[in-house]
Amino acid sequence: MDLSTKKIAIVGGGVAGLASALGLVQRGAEVTLYEQAPAITEVGAGLQISPNGHKVIADLGLTEALDAVSLPGLATQLFDHKARMVVQVDLPTSGYRYVHRAKLIEILEQAYRGAGGSVQTGLFVRHIDVRTGQLHFMDELGDSLGTSPSYDFVLAATGLKSLARDQINQGADPRFSKQVAWRAVIEETGQPTPEGAVYMGPGRHIVSYPLAAGLRNLVAVEARGTWTEDGWSHQGDLDAFRAAFADFEGPVPGWLEAVKQVHCWGLFLRPVAQRWFEGRMALLGDAAHPTLPFLAQGANLALEDAWMIRRALEHDPHYGEAFARFEAARKPRVARVIKMAGQNARNFHFGWPLQGPAHAVLKAAHKLRPDALARRLAPIYDYDVTRF
């Protein structure tokens, strides 16, 4: 279809929403992005852009902008919790970047506004009329704030707790995975090395990598039987965080000591949405296919979605056909990545007496086939959505 004749609403100012909004504006569409926060900001922490996501960044014309606020990643080193090296996985030689989430959001928003995109903030979308393409707004007290104009179609990039997803899907409530995640960003002196590190202990692991401007990202996951609320923004107990990883060695104690503020949230299992579209509305990103953070692919899958939805809309004369093409193309891909992320969740947390033998097998396999782990990740990193 000719996108230059279309009026499009996008709900959600995260990676999926902004990247899809930018791509559509670049094709001449009239796009309005709605974000419930007073401004498009992202406190977040770090994220990893792998080559599959970087291809979309390049297609959007943002390679230089990303390079200016990120660092290259060349390898991931796996250690046990006593800081003994298990194996090193070499990353692709180009297209792998460590970046603060807020910086990625910033460059996407600036490019979108610069291309003529419109942003409406402070509006919570309570309901999307899939027949008319109208958005129904409400304030934090639940009072109605009216409706939007009708749009040709609406893309809902509304995240994990997506009302749009619930609107067109019926299913079980999210299930607590019995794991909680901690995140923090610390200041670091010295020249950063282009490697990420994973320290694996019984029922726990810590992932760390450098960020630009002298920062280091920490994400730690701990098995825990008690429920913890979902969502990235919950303040965590710093003493509890340090205590959970007190027996980790190497640089970890220094990292923990440098943490001034930590956030903690529960990891919940949600299936890939059965239905990704209805009428004039389609789901993008975590609203359609939430994934656990064990493969660093959440933002990359969102970028892939943004490119594919634009491609489908350009290719098909009707939005219904485009949405069906988008869902059919994306479902097998995201299912494979989400399955691999779940496997990592298990592999990182071997406890006694399995940890030693498991790590020994990993070392032996790597010695026999040094490229084995890289080959396992190749279907993720080598995937090029821009070829569709």
C-alpha cells in the first residue's frame, strides 16, 4: 500500500514503538505516537544490540548515532562464581554494541521527531477500537479523557502488561518463573574492555558489560520461591542484593560495592500471543512475544518487528493482509529465540553437584569445537530481517 496516504497511531514509546514509528514516517506516513508517561524517557539500564538488530538500525540510518553512544562487544566470557574461566564465546566482529537503553530511546526519538513524527505524551490508552482505529484515553484515576481521531490502523507496542494484548487474547495469567532480576548501573574507571562477562553460581548468575561514558551495566538473576512484582521500575533492597551474591569472587565484590541504587523485579512467564492482530490493530514487541532476559534479544526482536511490519504494510494493499503476513513471518522466529533464552536460564544456574560436571563438559566441548557456541548463536545473529 501507499503509506504516504495513511494516518497511523502507535501506542508505546519504547524500542518497538519508536523504531516502527520512525520507519513508517520515513516512508511518508502520517504517524502519531502516544506515550502514557509525561515524556519519552527510559531509566532502564544497558542492553545489547546484536547484528540482527543492528541491521535494522543501519536501515533506519542510525549507525553513526548508535556508534557515538555505545561500545563494541567482541566476546562474552563465562566464569563460575569463584571467577574460574569456563569458556569464552567470540561475538561477531561487527554489529555488536553495548548501549544504555536511555541512549537508544533518545536517538530513536530524535530521528522520529526530525523526520516529522508527532508525539502525544501523558495519555494512557485504556482501549483501542479495532473497528474505527480510535484510541480511548483515561487518567491515572480512571476517568475518561476522551478519544482520538480515527486512524487507518494502530500498532500497539504496549509492553509486557499490554492491555491491547489482553483485548484480543484470552488466556492464563502470567506465571511467576521463581526467578527475580536485579539491575544496576555503576561508575567505572579505566579503559573499558570490549567483553561482557557472565558469572554463574548455584541458582544465580550475574551478567556485566561496559557502557559508554565510564559506566558498567549489571543484571543479576536469582532463583527465588517467593513472588516478586513484575516491572522494571521497582526499587530493590541493596543489602539483600549484595547478600544474594556475597560468595561470588573476581570483580563481582567490587561491582556490588559500587552499586548505589538497585532495582528488582520478578520474571514472569507469558506465552507468545495467540493472536497478533484484530481489525485495525496489531501488536508489536513484548506485547506480542515477551521473552526472558537470558539471551539479550528483547530489543533486537523489537527492532526486527519494526522493520517487518513496515515491509508487510508496504507489500500488501490492505492492512489485514499485511498484519497476517507480519504474524506469519515473525511467529516461528520469535518462538525459536524465546526457547533458546529459556535454555540459557537453566544452563546458567546449575548447582551442586551438577555445576562442576556441567562446566567441565562445556570446556571439553569448546576445546573440541571452539566455534560450537558461536555456531549455536549464529541463527540468531545472522538473521537479516531486511532481506524479506
